[in-house]
Amino acid sequence: MEFEESGIGEECGVFGCVSAGEWPTQLEVAQILTLGLVALQHRGQESAGIVTSTGTNPPIYTTLKGMGLVNTAFKAEDLLKLRNGNLGIGHTRYSTTGISELQNCQPFVVDTLHGKIAVAHNGELVNASALRKKVMRHGVGLSTSSDSELITQLLALTPPMEELDTPDWVARIKNLMTETPTSYSLLVVYKDVIYAVRDPYGNRPLSIGRLGKSCMWPVCFVYCVCFYFSIIRYYREVQPGEIVQISKNGVKSLSVVPRPEGDPPAFCIFEYVYFARPDSIFEGQMVYTVRQRCGRQLAIEAPTDADVVSTVPESATPAALGYAQQSGLPYVEVLCKNRYVGRTFIQPNTRLRQLGVAKKFGALTDNFAGKRVVLIDDSIVRGNTISPIIKLLKEAGATEVHIRVASPPIRFPCYMGINIPTKEELIANRPEFEDIAGYIGATSVRYLSVEGLVSAVQGGIESRGKDERISTKTARIGHCTACLTGKYPVELEW
Amino acid sequence: MEFEESGIGEECGVFGCVSAGEWPTQLEVAQILTLGLVALQHRGQESAGIVTSTGTNPPIYTTLKGMGLVNTAFKAEDLLKLRNGNLGIGHTRYSTTGISELQNCQPFVVDTLHGKIAVAHNGELVNASALRKKVMRHGVGLSTSSDSELITQLLALTPPMEELDTPDWVARIKNLMTETPTSYSLLVVYKDVIYAVRDPYGNRPLSIGRLGKSCMWPVCFVYCVCFYFSIIRYYREVQPGEIVQISKNGVKSLSVVPRPEGDPPAFCIFEYVYFARPDSIFEGQMVYTVRQRCGRQLAIEAPTDADVVSTVPESATPAALGYAQQSGLPYVEVLCKNRYVGRTFIQPNTRLRQLGVAKKFGALTDNFAGKRVVLIDDSIVRGNTISPIIKLLKEAGATEVHIRVASPPIRFPCYMGINIPTKEELIANRPEFEDIAGYIGATSVRYLSVEGLVSAVQGGIESRGKDERISTKTARIGHCTACLTGKYPVELEW
Amino acid sequence: MEFEESGIGEECGVFGCVSAGEWPTQLEVAQILTLGLVALQHRGQESAGIVTSTGTNPPIYTTLKGMGLVNTAFKAEDLLKLRNGNLGIGHTRYSTTGISELQNCQPFVVDTLHGKIAVAHNGELVNASALRKKVMRHGVGLSTSSDSELITQLLALTPPMEELDTPDWVARIKNLMTETPTSYSLLVVYKDVIYAVRDPYGNRPLSIGRLGKSCMWPVCFVYCVCFYFSIIRYYREVQPGEIVQISKNGVKSLSVVPRPEGDPPAFCIFEYVYFARPDSIFEGQMVYTVRQRCGRQLAIEAPTDADVVSTVPESATPAALGYAQQSGLPYVEVLCKNRYVGRTFIQPNTRLRQLGVAKKFGALTDNFAGKRVVLIDDSIVRGNTISPIIKLLKEAGATEVHIRVASPPIRFPCYMGINIPTKEELIANRPEFEDIAGYIGATSVRYLSVEGLVSAVQGGIESRGKDERISTKTARIGHCTACLTGKYPVELEW
Amino acid sequence: MEFEESGIGEECGVFGCVSAGEWPTQLEVAQILTLGLVALQHRGQESAGIVTSTGTNPPIYTTLKGMGLVNTAFKAEDLLKLRNGNLGIGHTRYSTTGISELQNCQPFVVDTLHGKIAVAHNGELVNASALRKKVMRHGVGLSTSSDSELITQLLALTPPMEELDTPDWVARIKNLMTETPTSYSLLVVYKDVIYAVRDPYGNRPLSIGRLGKSCMWPVCFVYCVCFYFSIIRYYREVQPGEIVQISKNGVKSLSVVPRPEGDPPAFCIFEYVYFARPDSIFEGQMVYTVRQRCGRQLAIEAPTDADVVSTVPESATPAALGYAQQSGLPYVEVLCKNRYVGRTFIQPNTRLRQLGVAKKFGALTDNFAGKRVVLIDDSIVRGNTISPIIKLLKEAGATEVHIRVASPPIRFPCYMGINIPTKEELIANRPEFEDIAGYIGATSVRYLSVEGLVSAVQGGIESRGKDERISTKTARIGHCTACLTGKYPVELEW
């Protein structure tokens, strides 16, 4: 629950779709891209963009961008502008607001010596600063602070500079991948092809789904997107370092750029903990199930003498059900959500301040009055969300409220695409967290350990080790836990 | 779930607040009214309105109205307009859209011979047509089709017509109550007083809460509103037929207008089934608990040979947990909700049509693949919401999907404030519902019986029969089940 | 020019249109009403409204209202809502802003014992206060402070109260006219008829035009509206006190309610001076020509030893051309207008303040550098508009700037529909106006006399005395000059 | 008049302002930039943008951009974002609509090896296509089709590529000017300096004004902008090919890049005819006066046997007054404008179509009924604006309507920044224009000759030949008449 309030968020979602012949039609391509962005809305609410290509020679690209949620950014009539597109990519952006920021909205379309390309990416280049200097030294002016523009200019200035009918974009992408090891999942449109690219460390997710029984191949960011349309089926993940070509002729793996010898993959563990939709599949396992395992592990690490187990809806619910199963305590609901409460404009004074959070929830008194409650949350970031909830439960009759957090505290910043406060701002480093239970008013507080989290995540992969969907190349398991441990997958340049 | 999609809805929410001395301050009165309307948002999304009174002599009334959700209708700076109000009432409206409808937005403020009054109500006058004719025969022109305007004109034209310093509004309200038996819960502001009025049949809910430890008395529509601010505490329900005066001097019961001898009360049973927030308290029992009992009753009436029980989130969850407890089957989640999916603007063709509903949900495959699922929903209205969900579950591996509905089918129109289709349109009366399981693709379908629903509702009241909060006057129990049975609490005039 | 800045304005514009058979079609009726309101936009920018009637039995009325200019208030698709209207009326309102004021937006539609009527009016009832008390004593609550609602309730409560197929609306209108002598021009829609009503003093204008050669009869407020569509032709004015019925069968004069014996008519002289469009025709003469005569008269009353005559564009231009013709001085343009300057949001400090007005104009230096300029303006209200213009001209090289004002100073408030400041606020009564030339920085300042204005207005009527369009009933000439002289046409009740 | 309707327009307006010490303050810099853009609004209504710089080392740039008119694009609170700017530039853009076009909105800010620069320009590079290819061959991707981006990349990639504290921007600008001869007026911000640059042919205007008596130096596009604030005074034009540095230390001419030997300057003659505000000063003469001379010349070339001369307001008025003076015929107004008529949303059918234009005007019948009218317009582009005006005048009583056009027909496209239809689309090339009088319903039609226009323009310059404001370098006179004659100032590359 606190994650939702914390401002911690992933920077983007990307989605692509190719039509193969009669279905989907061109207008449906635009509709599927839009629905895909709605499904990725949780990964970015600042702006949304779609670029389609006719796939002809020369191709005609059409761009649609807008600020806000997909349904705000686009209107039904806008989709008609895209109706000549045989393929396309879309992007939702998470960032600060302001209409002047529309220029940062992806996908970027740039005209190069070899024709136009469209680029959308998720992630953050760890060596962006050095790469910007390099590009500018070549005489290029950069009009935004966006990594996407940097990626497009890096792709554009790769030699040789000749006007070619068939420029070697794969060589250019491989060159880009040698210049920057992580973190990006990238979609590039050129004429009638989408290149789907995942960085060598596999830090950001990227999966491919199959639409219907035909040979169309949407690329998408997370499995749920493919599957959430009941007619779209999970096909496979793009492997770390892999470049996949998707066109009306199907999916073709073109190349795998390796990591430095000895380096494990570094898939972001917070995709499992918070960012991904619970129905997503990564590394052969469903995110919901991983979260349930985290709850079970938490029950083992931090057992509680209590009467009922409950959740701060909705993100902590799988962990709460896991905790209940492991502990044998009954699972009940103690809070009901007011689905209409958004960010209200009221700036209350001290007396009204706690209403600001508590108004989100009503207490289901009968379910816990006179009882000792274990309340599972997915995180405690600032403590100001959970605190009024505990007060609400106690005033409504809970005799004890034990907080059990289904993830370890975040202690270090992320430089790979997740918006986390700087080290100094991180609440887990603050004095008041030394006596966190006292600070938030809980009877007790316990966190899941880093080891517990890793075992909950990797346990499911090992048990599915022979799953043919996990290729031998990625059989070595590894996850990025930098924000919990300070151990970054690559050395950071400053 | 289907209720949410069905267009069935209650017509309004009302909320009031009085300041007593220093707290809440005048600006806080406006803020509390706004927060109260947000909490009642689920009862009406078309428009919102607030009227405050200075409570001075003469009073100054200030009105704020807008179309859409509360957060859209009002802006932070608008609240400043209300900042001289010592008391006030607010209203959320459920109806058709269109800015020209702003004139129908409540509360209504009218200038009368005795000064200005402000009126907000929830419900629908069963004899509105006859009352309109009566008022017009007196020479009054009616500018809207709203019952609220009718109520204000009825209050205004009650003799005697003299300019009085202290007009007898209570006599006028009692006169109104004799002219129309049901259905209304009414708030009337005059100078420094709010009159809270519930019709003799008690068809619509109306409760009073206490804000903090001071002597302030917000009136509100449903208990949850009082309690959902953790600092607001449930005080009591306004009894059927009761007129309560609320001012800075406290709460005072002024009169109880009786029903015709022999008539039981007729509180709308659908408040329990669907309209009210689950944390609301009516007749001494929490709505969530009633819904759980409905689930238990359903398990008794319609047991199933299956592996897991689940819910169509979120409204059916208490019933699903009840069903699981009663049946002994494990409760799991099978669907995850995409919280950003609203009414999208895409008008899909046949091939895309089912995405329209299914995109709301992702399937949590691991929890049910290879299993027989009992899926609890709160209703089946048109069948077009549940049908793609069943398809989604089956394609994701459920071997059987048994639908159990935690309420009886709606078969008759409501004339007391609930927006239900006409009898001919009602789906439960349609031929395709004869083989409903085949129609929606389920393995089997069973409904809760009317008797089962009534016993689930009334069982909880009887067990609390000695609760001092239930006065002897209302100890006789009765509920309106007209939409299920066609038995209306009063004879309808046509 | 200063009028435009002064906040002095007429309160409304009204317009009506009836289709007769094939033309205009129903959709065209809506379009013509909209175009008519655009043409009346200068009479009210706060809100706009249209009501159409099918003209069937029973009629269906459709209402469209919105805040702001016509083009803001309505959208193209909104007009489709009106497309079943065979006749209708529209209204533009001049007043304070705020969306909550939409309820004051005309036309008013009310349901009465005899069916629905729609009413739009321009003007202000001089005895509104007494009439409101009378209506409320009858038991009617008034929901707005608008005279229009008052008029509709007065029409509704006129006895006899019987349900009649053909209620006598004309008797009710005549009854209304005996209750209130002035000031109103009124359009009433009932089923398939528009009643066009002008008060007995003829204080507000109301004219009828003919659309094409067919038998359709739009009613409109001022002649220009009829004529400004080249296909609409001036037909005649509605006479003071006259009730005219307009339907698809044509125009029919039903009655003329007389003034008290001895009272002259009191047509607002400021319609000539400022409010009306220059192409309007009143009392047989074109407004532009009257304004030119005012300029000529001003040249006679206030001759100037100067080199060129010019105008503060655009409203003073006819008077400036008249002054030039009479004086023999050459007419030149000295100011050019920036057509994009609206009310900018910049709130300048003292140093930037004068830009606020001056930015509207550029100086056409070559036309006056080194010359003595006579600058004609239509009024001086506060002096803060003309002052920076004089400064601009002097800095750009004018050796002298003589201000000649083509109307007398306003010294008294209006109680008949014109928004004029109270007597205390009126600038002409302020000390700084004693040495007005010094105050605004002009070389000299002279006003047109009241007698000069009256002769300029009435001279044109007398010379056309035999025009058959001026019926004998209105041959007696009289104008309301209350704001200049304090002589009101009727005794004011307080 | 027809120009206004024709879609012919200049592509942009640019404006700059530097603060020198205490005045203007930083907030006032933002306000003056905004007011400057309002004054340039007629040169572009699609979007508006402002960039300010703190002028510190390193500088902080702040950008504000929005779609639509300045007052729509910016809000009062937006200006606060700019309040730390000591200098800045602004831009109004004329182009197609669509929020996705915000990326084309100027000024462009780019980060280069030498720090950030902000660029705004007016005009169109004649060899843009070749320059784009050159830039892309260097490996630069171009994200827009805008010449401004091209200019910034050209400035960025000029060698040498070293990180310098004081990069030689003037050398880079001179290099740019050798690569592209025309057409551009350019403002470049770097740290605390604005460079104002006009192309060697002087095709687009650029002038400097002085704000108050202090040493502040706003740069602006056209003289009127400087002067229209009465406190801003005309200082001088930027000469063709000149680079001027403007800072808080004053104005300094840095360099003049010459034209190829023998080439005359080529200032756009349509600035005089239509684009510039009438109070602008170019080449030492006021635009209004030039337009008056065009009217006089037209009276010599195309005399008419008529009774009165009039104008289609407002752009043709100076020419009409000139025609009246030269011909001795009296000048009268025949049309009054409805100031509220904008682009209405009504799409009339054939019967209503002519209202679409005619609703803009009312006929001042008394001034011309029974008379022969000479009507001066500034152009005839499609004939569909003037045609209903002629009909209106004739129906209102004009016996003859002679159209005299104060400019020659446009026959060729412009490639230097003016949006003119392609040659095939140009109406003057169409068959119906062979009998233009018959086509539009006029008694006769005559145009000003190209020679007449050139002599009207250049006559004023010669007579002021010794004006010290015209330096010897630009004493040679020359204007671009390409759209009238097809003779372009430089050879066009395709």
C-alpha cells in the first residue's frame, strides 16, 4: 500500500504490435496498441504515445502523443489518425507533470540518413552522462534530458555514414549495447520491422505474446499484457542481451550480446515485489505466486501470536493469504476501500491531516473488534500511510496490530530506471525508523529479510529449472537487489 | 460485479455538518462536507453540490455546484467561497449527464416568505405526479422534473402565509410527510438548524454521527460516512418517520410521523445487497457481515462439488469468503483487476468486443489451473460481464466454473429511488435466462433465494434485538423487496 | 471606447425564430437561433441559452445552455439536440461569472397547469421587489434572483386555475403588464407560438424581421439581427405595450396595453449612444446615422482650432466622421488596434500598469506628428482608458490633444436593465472630474450636451415622421434620459 | 479582408528582452515577453513559447510552451516559473494544429558541448533539404521537420569540437549564414547574451527597440512591437546580414555578412502589403503610410466614376482613405463588423452558406443606398469572401459596386517563410478569375500593378534617403516580389 503512496515507480511501459495480413486490421492495430498501453498504465501515468508505421517502402510514420492517462491523452477520433499503420509501438511514461514535458514523451521518431526510426524504451542508461558528452563532442545538440533521445542519436551516428537501401540496424543496435551495458528494454521500428532488445543484464522485463492463432507477434513488456486479453497468449521472454526481430513473417532471434564473463543476470527483484501486475510471468513463474511465497516466508521469519491475518488492500493481498496459509491463522478483511478517493485537493490542517489517508478506507469492525490483528503490507516507505490505518483499527477495537512487511527496507538509490529517493531521503535510513513500531503506533513491526525475498523469488525458478521456456543461456539465476543491499550489477561511473 | 456494469444505481447521497463553536472552523466545515461527498461518491457521480449557511440572522447561504465527480466538480479555491459557513449540507447526484442538467443539481435553495431554505434529498416520491399537479393547480410553475424542487414548493405553500420571525418549519415538514409516505431521506437547512427527516417507511437510510468529542453533529446518509473518518463516530440512525433537529446545541428528536397501522417498515434490502459501503451499519449490523451471511446461506442453498471458491472482485468478496467458510472449500483469488481500466473509448468490432470486459481482469492462472472453481458474483444482470470472465478462466485452465450468485434475480422495477430498467427490459425476465448456464458458458448457475436473502438480513437484527440503539418503535422488522417480489410497501398510484 | 472598458452594459439579448413549413428546416432553426445569438453577443457574454419547441401537441421542449460566449457555450454536436425544433428562442446574458450561475441562464422553461412555457426577457422590472413579495406570499418559493423566474411565476399564478386545452396566455401577459409597467422586452413560447411583448414605455427595443420571401417570422431584439443576415429583412418594431403573436401562420398584433395617460414613451437613449449595433434601425432611423449627427452636433457645440480629427476605434468612428464633416477638418486614423489583445492575465505593477490599456493600440505616427489632434470618444467613464492614449499620442508627436466626447456624462443609476455603477461610484460625480482635462492630460475636454443628444436623436425621427413604418400610436416621441438627468419615466418604489 | 480568410500567413513572430539591473525585474521580463508575444499574435496563433535564462554561469534556462493563443497557452501562474530570468526570447508559431505538434513549438533549447543555447527564428531556409541531408550524413538524427532544429544542429556541429569556456558562437553563426543565404531572422540566447541575426538578403524583418530611458534592449521582430508599449521606443533595424549582440551592457553590432556581389536586398514586399501591423516602421517608413500610397496609386491606375469610396474593414482602410484622397470622392463606412464573430462551428448547407461570411458584417444602409460604391479590399484570393459582401451591398441599395484591390494578384508560391498555396492551387491562376467581376458579382474589378506597388513602397524610402537610420550598406533598395512575379532572390535548389 505504501508503495502506491510513496512516489516510487518504474519509469515506463512499452508495447508493440505487428499485423500479419488480414488480422488485426490496421485500425485494430491502433486499438490493440491503445489497450496494451491501458494495461501498462500502472507503469506510467504522466504521458502516453503511439507511433505506427505503414510498413511500406518508404514507410509513413504516424505519431499520437498526449499528457496524462491513456484515456485522457487520446480520444477515439485520434485513433483514426493511426489507421494506416500495419505495425507500431506505444509507451507510457512515469515522470513529473507539465505540458511542456510533452517533448519528453516517447516514442521518439527521428529522421536519419537511412530513413526514419521510432524508438521507445524502458529503463535508464547507467553511463548516460558519459554517453551524452560523447554524442555532444561529435557535434550533436541534445534537446531533451531523455535517454531515448540519446539512444536515437547513438544509433544515428554509428558509422558507416552512407545512404544505403538496407542499413544494418542490427549492427548499430549491437554497437549501442557494447557502449552501454544496462538498463534498457528497447523497441525500435524501422519500416516493417520491430526490433525488441533487452540489455545484457536483463534488468528490465520484456516478453513476447502471440495474438490468436495467426502469425502476429505483439511484443510486450510484461507477460500480463499479452495474456490479459484472453486471446493473447504468452510466448516467451526476450533473453538478456537478445535482439529479436518481429515482423509479419514472425519472430526471429538475431543475436545475443553477452555480459562480461562471470557476471550473473540482474533482473530487477522489485518487479516481483511491486511493479509488475500479479498475473505477469517472469522466468517461468507467476508474480502472484511469488508474492504468496513471500508471505509464507514472512510467516516463517516473523511468526505472530495473533487471532487474524489481513491485508492493506490490494497489493499486499497475495502475501497476506500466503502468511495466513503458512501460519494457520484465519484470513479476514479488515479494511474496505473507497474506490472514488483519488488525490483530493483539500490541504487539511493538523486536525484534518490524518483524514487525508484514512478516508481511503473504512473499517470492517465486526471482523476484528476485540481481536489481535496481523496486518500485511508490501512495504513501509515513509510510515505516514500505515500510521492512520493502525489508529483506525485500534479505535475500532483491534486489541493489537502487528505489522508484517512482505519486503525488506529500501536503503539505496536505483540508477537503473526506478524512481527512488536519494540515499539521504530514504526513510529507512532515518532515525525515527529505529523504533519503527513506536513511530507508527503498531504493536510490533517485522520485515522480510533480503535472503528470504531472494529465496522466495529464486525457489520458484529452480523448481521449474527444466522448463523448456528457460533457455540454457539464462539458466544461471541472478537478480538485482541494489536498492536493498547497495550491490549494483555494474560499476557506476560518476 | 455485474451491478457495477449494469447501470443500476441509487439516485443520491446526502451529507450535513454543523460546527459547534471553535471546531470545526468554518473552512473545515466546507472541507468536511467535501470529504463527506467523496465518501458518498459511489451513490452518485453526475454532479455534486454544497450549500452552507452562516447561521446568522438573516443567514447568508453560499452555494457550490458542479458536474461530475466531487474532485472534478469543485476546485480547492472554490471551497474558499464556502468559508463563512457554520453549517451546511451536500449532495451527490446519480443521473444522466449534460451540463444543462446542472439545474437539477441539489441542494436546492429557495427564497420563501419566511426566508431562504436549502433542501437536499435522497429517494423518489411515489406520488410525485399527483403532487406536481397539486402544486401547479396552486399556480406554481415548476422549472425542473426534480422531486427536490417539488418538496421545496410543497414546504413553501403550506398555510398560514404570514411573514413570521419564527415560521413553523416542523409543522410544514410534518404536513409534507402526510402528503407523501415514501421514499425520502431529507436534509433541510434553515438559518442555523439542519432538519434531518426520514420517511415513515424508512425506505432510504439516514444516520447521525458524532465528530470528535465535541458537541458537533454531522448528519449523514449512511453510517460509513460517519465512521470512515476515524474521528467520526456512529451515533444513531434517524428512525422511520422521525424529524431530528441538529444545531450547535446538539441533536434533538422533534417528532415521529407514524405509518398507517399495520404497515411494517420497508428499508430497501438492496442497501445491504449492493448500494451501501460494506462498512456501513444499518439496524445495528454491519453490511459486510450481512453479505458474508448471504454467502454462507448461498453455500447452504446451493452447495457445489468443487476445488476452490473465488470472487469477482471486489463487491462479491465478502459473500465469497462466507461461502468458503460455510462450505469448507479453500478461498483463492483467480482474477486480478487492472485498476486503471475505466470506460475506454474504443468501440471494438466483433473480434475485439470481448476484450472490452476482459481487459479489466487478468487471470491468476497458478491458483486455479486444473481445478473446479466456484465463482461468487453479487448479481447477474445482463450476463455480458460474467460471460467473458468464464471464458477467460476456462481458457486459462479451469476445468469447471460454477457461478453462484449472492442475490436473487431482479424482476420488477423500483419506484422509490433506485434506477432499475423497466419490467420489459429486465434481463431476468428474458428467454435467454431460462438456460442461463448455457447462455453464459458456465458449468452451473444458482441464485440465492428471496427467503435466504431475507433471513440473512433479518437474522442479524434479531440476534441483536436487545441492542439499545434499536428503539422499540422500530423493533418491528420489515424490508422492501419489491424489485425481487413485486410487493411494494405502499399502493402505487398511476 | 471607454464604454467598452467601463463595465457598463445591457443585461441581455433575446432572439426568436419560427419555421414555416419547409424552410428553415428544424436543424436550420437551431442554426439561425445560434447565429442570432452570436449577433447579439455584444449584449451579453456571461452565458447563452436556447429553447426550442416541436410545436406539436403536446410540445417537446429542448434546452441548451452554457457559460461564456456562444461559441464556447455550445458545440456543434449540441445543436443536434435541438434538431427537432420547429420554433425557438435564445438569450445571451450579461452578468457576473461563475458556473453556479448557470441556473440564472435564460430562457426559463417551467411546467404549469396549462403545460410548459419558455420565457426569455431583456430589461429589469422596476417593481421587482414588491412583485417578489407578492409571489412568495402566495406560497411560491423563488430559486433565483432573476426577473425571468419572477415573470414565469407571475404568468403561472394568474387565475383562473383550471386545466384548459387553450389557456388564455394573452390575458395572463396583459395581467403581467398591468402589474409591472417597465422595463422588459419579452419572448414567450407556448406550443407552436411565440408571443413577443414590449413594455408600455417601450424602454427596451424589440423588432421583427422577415427571413427570405417565405412566411417565416423571426423575432429579434434589434433590427441589425434581422438584417445582418443579408437574407433577413427588417419588418417592423414591436410597439410599446404591444403583444404580437408569431407562428408559422405569420405575425399578428393581438393587443396594445396603454401607458398611463400623459406619459410619453421612454425608449432608452443609450441604445443610440452605445448599446445597439450601428446598423440597427430604431424609430425609422439607422443608429450609425444618429451617431454621425451626434458628432456633427458636437462640432457645433464644441468647435476646436486643430489640424486633424480622429477616433478612438471603433465605436466613436461615426461621430468622428460627423465631426470632421461639420468642422471641415480632415479625418485621419491615429491609432491602430491589436485585434488579438483581450483581457490578458498579467497583473502589472505600477510601472507596467499603463501598458495594460495602451497595448491595445499602436500609434500611426505619420498621420499626426507635429499636429493638433481632435480625438472623438464615445464617453469618459473613469478616465483611465483615455489617459494613456493621450500620453501615447503626445509622446509620438501630437502637439495638442483635444478630447471631444460624443455623449453627456452619466450621473445617475439606471433601474431598467442597464448595469451602471451606483450614484456614489459614478465617476462624473467625482472631484477629479472637475478639472477633467488636467486629470487625463488632455489639452481640452468638451462633452455633448443632453439637449444636443436629444436633438440629434429626435431630429431624425421627425424628418421621417410620415414613414409608414412608424405607426400613429408611437408618433409621440420620448426617450429615457434618466442616467443623464435623473428624470425616470415612472416613479420608483423603494 | 480576404487575406484574413485565405490561410495565407507568415510562419512566426519572435521577440526578446534583456534586463539591465533593476528594471525590468525578473518577473517583469517574463511579463514583457508575454506582452510582446500578444503583440505578435497576428503572426502566429498555433502555439507560443518563451525561454528565459538567468544569465548566470552556468545559466539556468526555463521553458514555457503551449498550444493556441498566448492567453490560452500560458496562465498567470505559469509566468511565475519564468521569474528567475534576466533575459529571454519568445516565439509565436503559425502552422497546423494538434497537440502532438507541441514538439515543433519554438524556442528550441539544446544542450551542446559548449552548454545550452536557445534558438527562435522566423523564416524558411531555402536550401533546407540539402542542409538536412548534410546534417544527417554527419550522423545526426532530426526529430522534427522544423528549420529551427536544423539551425541548432548546424550551430552545434561546427568545428572545432572542444569544451571551451568561451565558445565562439559568432563564428558559428557566420558559418551558418554562409551555408544558407535566406530566409531567417534569428534570436539566439547563450548565457547572458541574445544574438539577433538577420539573413544577408534581409528577407524577414528584425528591429530593435529601447525600453524606457534605461539601457535595456529588447529585440523584436517588427517595429510596432517596440513602440506599441508607449514606453518602448524604436531604436533601429537589424541590417541584412548583421549579427547584433544584446546584453545588459547594451547593443553591439558584431559583424555584417555580405550578399553575393550584385545581389540587391530582398525584403518581403508583403510585409508592407499585409503581414506587418500598420504602425510598424521598415526602412524608415510607416507601413500605414505605404498602404495609403498604395491606395493613391490605385486611384491613379484604376480611377472610377462613382459616388463614394469605402473599405472592407479593417485591413483595407488606409488604402481606401488614400484612394479617397487621390480621387476626391468622399470616404464613408458601408460595413460594420460584428466583433464577436469568430470561426463559428456551424457548417451551413447551401441555403445558409453565405451567412457564414456575411454574418461578420452589417450594412450601414444610409451611407450608400442609391449610390455607386468603390470598395477597396487588400486582396482577392478565392473570391468567396468578397462575393457575399457585394451581394449584401447591392441588396441594401448600392447601384454599383466597383472592387479596387490594393495589391497585385499572387501567382507564385513562396519558399521563404510565407504559407501560400502551391502554384496550381493559386486562385489567380484559375479559369474563373478570367472574368473575375462576373464571378464575384461586382460591377468592375481592378488590381494594383506590380510596378505600382513597388513604386508605392520604394517612393517613401527614396524620399527619406538621407535618413541617418538607413546605413549606407543598405542604401541600395530591393524587395522580394517573387509571389507576384516568380523572380526569386536566390536560385532555388530542388
